[in-house]
Amino acid sequence: MDNKLDKQYIELLKDILENGVEKDTRNGKTLSVFGRQIRYKFKDGEFPLLTTKKMAFKTMVTELLWFLKGSTNIKYLVDNNSHIWDGDAYKSYHNMASSKQEPDYEIHVDNPNENQIRVMTQKEFIERIKNDNEFAKKYGELGPIYGSQWRNWGGELPFGEAISSLDKGIDQIQELINNIKNNPDSRRLVVSAWNPSVLKKSVLPPCHHSFQVYTRELSHQERNLIYVERFGKITEKSLSQLNELHIPKRAISLMFNMRSSDVPLGLPFNIASYGLLLEIIGKMVNMVPEELVGNMGDCHIYKNQIDGVKEQLSREGYSLPKIEHMKTDDFYKTLSGDMSLISHLDSSDFVLTNYKSHPSIKMPLSN
């Protein structure tokens, strides 16, 4: 099968190496270009996960579910062995600990008799997050990042803690699902994570700041092809028969938008994460995933990633994998009306099959 996703991605890396301008940014020197796009057509059940390097699929799933749960504390991630936000949480802790803003930061003492204070290492910090719930509640918090904005926009209290409707924010995901079901041709099927009023309270402003959903009606012929794929019977069905069998009536696409894209490390995760989000939404509203589009502003490669990038450029992609959803269609249908059931999903509910990839490439993450 022709893997156009890896090819597009490799071309983007080449573009940045050849045409990128040098920038000295807040967290390192980069090569940067502006305004690029990646498009992926869902076909034959393939899933948009790069094969020119091994991808941490479970880590990606865990992070997406964390967003959808409305959580902003790394405790859930750490408990599920996902560590992509460790550096941001530790950096926030370290900055506060170094300035000695609160006695609680005086945690490790080299010599109690001399009362010398030592700030924890990142490894020690993460162990404390894992094993001390009170510490995690206070110092594992990242501020009103993605999950808060997706599920609790404008909320006065953390997601799930509101007592009255006045304290609750806007659940953008639930509203999105309701609007897709009730007005699928709307041009307002948008979810935003970019909330200027709370940016300074977050450890990191959102890189992928919004996404938009688009749907279209499927033809009778397209619906018949879906029937054949699902049931393996090459027979022509009437519209009423297709409706009785709950064959989808629409295709659904998603476009995500980024202000900043760490192309070697972040973008592959973003592509797969939004691809999975599209599949989840599609199941919730009984629509077929059709196209994933990624719009990127500042696309960059950090100078210390270049050796790894060159290694990836030498590789040819394999056929894309497929993904199996272990939860039933009835579960997703119920979830569409009650997003609290998202707590019943975990990474084991998404099984990757036929994934063949080149070895992973270790590249530094610049927090």
C-alpha cells in the first residue's frame, strides 16, 4: 500500500532543512519555516501513524484521553507511564522551588542539622508525583491547558469540581458532538484551546490551538461499499435496509491548527492524536472518517535534532497500520450523550495492528 503520510512528512523535514531560517528561540536554536500543511485521507482502515520511526502509540492514546477527560494534572499520565509532560511540570516546580516561594518546596534536605535545602531532581519529582497524592494534586497541576479548555472553558473551578451551574464552564466537546448530530452542515463545528484570559496561568500556551470538523452526505453507492466492507457480502441494499443496519450516512473530516510545531517530535504525535480523535468522534456520531488536515504556523527543527532528522530522511516508509476499537458501537453512542463515560476508556481500548516501523530515533525534547 502506498504510504503517502510518511512521504509528506519526510518532504516537510527536507523543506525545513533546505529553506528554514535560523532562529534563537526561548528554548533553543531552530531552523524554521512558516505556513505548511499535511493532509491524510483515511482509506481501507489505515491509521495515520508514522512508520519511518517507531512511535509510542500507547503514550499518544493516554495523552488524548487525558485531554478528553478534562484533566490538567500529570498524575494520570505518570500513573499510565506517559511522560511527555514531565518536563513542563518539573520546570514549573523547579522555578517556584528555586525562588523559595513556599515552605512546601523545602522537601529534600542534604543535612538536617545544617538545614540545607536541595531542590528535587526531575526523577525524584516524578516519583513523588506517583506516590504522594497530596503532593501530586498541588505540584502536578499544569494550569488551564488543553483538557480544561476543551471541557471547561471559562469555568471558575477545575473540571468536575463545580457545585452549581454558575461555576461550570463550557464543555466544548459535548457541544461539538451535539451540534454535529443536530446540524452536521454547520460551519461552527470548532473547538478552541486558545483562551487569552488564562494563558499566563498555563505552563505552556497551546501549540495546537484549535480544530474544526466538517461532514458531508455519503452517496447510496458509498454506503453500499461500507456495507460490503462490514459484512463481506457483495449485494446491493436499499436505503431503508442500509438505515436499518445503521450504515453511516455521512463522512466526517477534521482540521487541526498549530501556532508552533516541533516537527521531529511533536508533529507525529499530533497527527496520530487528531487521527484517533477523529475516529472516536466518528464512532460517537456514526460517521466515517474521511480526511485529516493539519495546518501549521511556525514549523521548526531544533538544531540538536538535526542528526536524528537526517537518519529519518534515509528511511522508506512501510504500509500504515490499522486500529481496532475494543468498545462497542453502543458504548460510543451512549458516550455521545454523556461525556462523563470517557472515564471508562483507557489505552487498552485501542489496539494497533500490522504496525511495522523502523527503530525509534532518540531526539531531545526542548521544554
